[in-house]
Amino acid sequence: MPHVLHAEHINKYYHDPVTFQVLNDISLTINKGEFVSIVGKSGCGKSTLLYILSTMDTDYKGKLEINGELITGQQQNYLAHFRNQHIGFIFQFHFLLQEFTVLQNVMIPALKLGVHTPREIEQRAMEKLTLMGIADQANKPAKNLSGGQQQRAAIARALINNPTIIIGDEPTGNLDSENSIIVFDILHELTHTHGQSIIIVTHDSEFANRTDRIIEMHDGHIVSSHSTE
Ligand SMILES: Nc1ncnc2c1ncn2[C@@H]1O[C@H](COP(=O)(O)OP(=O)(O)OP(=O)(O)O)[C@@H](O)[C@H]1O
Ligand SMILES: [Mg+2]
């Protein structure tokens, strides 16, 4: 299977207050259409790894390739553009602009990318909101939505540029089990229908068990990586 992300010998240190190694020789490959979860105790380095894989953190040793492009060593403006085009990031807290409408929030990354007309972008944003089951909420200010609806709006926003990879840091951390299942099903559907790859950090073992592969971390190392079938 073709891979979309390949990380090799990633090492990272923090120096504050003393030097310690937060990631220790991490190597991993994510295939096209694969849905992977990353699990491990609080503080083991999951978020740190995600920030590197999503090209937001460039301060590490090792090599990162995404979509066949070498990411390591690239300039910030290249990375910002690459990220907007290829990576959809979903956070635990959704960071929607509260005073803007849901539709406007979803459109922003595509307007920034500047490839399509605002009219096309609006149409695409509505498609994503429909996919998330919240098209009827499009014209409300984000602050008027429920927590689960806001998280789904944030996912629609992460999908607007049809990213190659969707990366989430505990995207269901603030959702009840019903909404977690809805989010899981939507993500699962994307890997099957659009061949997108997904990497999700989660503390929810039920969620992890339903993904294709679980990568387990401990103290900055990958200690296991196994398919769930
Ligand atoms: N900017 C920083 N400077 C120094 N140490 C940091 C910094 N950011 C994180 N750390 C430390 O690095 C380690 C890994 O943090 P990280 O946030 O990656 O953990 P995590 O696995 O995501 O945990 P959680 O499940 O609680 O979110 C922790 O010991 C944390 O205290
Ligand atoms: Mg974390």
C-alpha cells in the first residue's frame, strides 16, 4: 500500500528547566486510507509527536516525509502552505471563532488557500457541514451551538481543503459517548470513501479499538504497533 507519511528516527529534547528527551527514536509509516490511533499515558509524548507530524513543530532530529515530499528542513512559509493544503488538524478544544457563523468558520482555511472562488468554497463548506449532519446550523454564530455540534463544525473546517491526512489530538475528549461514536463513524467513512489517512491521539480505548491500528507510546518510545483485526 502506498504510504502518505513516513517518519524516521525522530528525537526531540526539551531544555526547560533541564534537558530531557521527550521523543526517543520514533519511526512510523502511515498508509493511504489507514486509520491509526496513538495511545499512552499522560505525558508520554503523544501531543509532542503530533505537532511534529503535522509540521507545526520543526525543532527535532530525524526525518519526516509526507505525500512523498521531504518536510524536514523546509521554511515556515512553505510549511504553512503545505499544512493548509494537506493536513486537517482537529484539537480537543475546537478553537472556532465564536462570533463568526459556523459557515464562515469552515470556509476560512479554504479562503486562505485561495485556490477556489468564495462561491465554490461556500458550496464545499455546506457539503462538509451536511456530512457532519449540521448543515441546518450553518448560519448561526459558532457560540450558539452545543459542544458536540461545535466539535463537528471544527471537523468540517479541518476537512474543507480535502487534506491528505487528518490529525486529531483527543478530538472526542470533550464529547459524550454518543457524539464520540458519531465522530468516529464520520472519520471512518472518510478513510473508506476518500482514502484519507487519519491519526488520532485518544485516551478512549473503545475508540482506539475501532481504528485499524493502535500505536502505543511509553516515555517517548513507541512500544507497540498492532492491527486491531
Ligand atoms: N514546551 C515544553 N517545555 C518543556 N517540557 C514540555 C513542553 N511541552 C511538553 N513538555 C513535557 O513533555 C512531555 C510530553 O508532553 P506531551 O504533551 O507530548 O504529552 P501527552 O502524551 O500528549 O500527554 P497528555 O495525554 O496528558 O496530553 C511531558 O512531560 C511534558 O511535561
Ligand atoms: Mg497531549
